[in-house]
Amino acid sequence: MPPSLPVRLRARLSRAAAPPREELIARHVRGRSFADVGCMWQIHGGIAFAAEAAGAVRVTGMDLMGQTPEYQAEHARRGSAVRFVQGDLHDESALAQLGAHEVVWCSGVLYHAPHPLLTLERLRSVTQKTLLLATETLPERPLARNVCVFAPRPGTHPTHTEAFDPARGYVNWYWGITPSALRAMLAATGFNIVEEHRTAFHTTVVALVNQTG
């Protein structure tokens, strides 16, 4: 383990997969407000509903795409109070609609963002206490730390199969991010990582807002 890692992080660093996301969220949300940034694509608000069921007191989902029929049906079935904001995290007006929450979950977003530091800054602006961030990552590079690969080639990551096309916007994998680069970017944007789970191509972190930054 690299000696530069903080002691408390080394103690909680796992090279196994993260706990199931619903379990991870349930550990942090009871009695707190919760937002899921990127809540709709393929999961239809499922994480937001899980947070609500786990005792979050105010839940908001945000996505560029609109409400799916599956989301609307589940919202009605549950009699849910989850609020949905359609918009881009990088847009000031959408950010204002989302508002600040004590716990923020964001999965599968960072590597699709053209400017990931800006994305993390936006997440910091709406996170009052805890960020739960899950992202695809690349293995560390020999003799180099904090590496990000712009527009990685298809096949660089097992789930990355399509060539970069500027016309497709956020569909693209703009970045292949190594775990060390992710840690450095989180530190630069005002977060302290207290828990990290890694597999060869995925990283999930629990990060607290740096109140002194």
C-alpha cells in the first residue's frame, strides 16, 4: 500500500468490490437529505427510492434525461415523495433547482464529463456532508501517478466499446481515470476520502466535505 495514503484511508481501503449500493447508501442517509445525480439512465430512480426507503428525509433525483415510464410507475406505486429535477449539473439554474443535500450519490457520471474537475466542484457545491461517488476507472500506470487518459480507445476498459465521437456529447467516455487521479481530484475540490473500494476497473469512494477548505 502506498505510504502516502492517510492512515485512516489505508485502514478502510478494500480491493474487493464495494458493498451493494443500496447497503452503502442505507449506512449514510437515515434522517438526512439525499440527492442522486444521474438518477435515471437504466436505473429509473432506483437509488433515490432506496434512499427514501432507508429513511432519508428529503430525496431528489437529477438527470439530463426526463422521467422514464418505469420511474413514474414506481413513484406512483410507492406513493413516493422523491422530487425529480431534469437538468445538467453544470448548468447554474439546474444546480439551483437541485439545491444542497447532506448526502449526494453520483455513479457512472465522472468519466463521461468533459471537465471532471468542474463536475466535482459542482458536486461539492451541493454536498453538505457526504459524497458517495462510484466511477469506472483504469488500472494504475507503472511509474506514473494521477494519470487520466483522454478519449480512451474502445477496449481500454471492459465496458468501453464505442469510439469517441464529439457529436455524441456525454455519451462519450471522455476520460479514463486512474484511482490515484481520482483521489487527487477529490482532494483538489474539497473532499476527504474516508472509505475506498476498488476492483481492477471500478472505484467507489465515501468522501466527506472538507470543512476547512
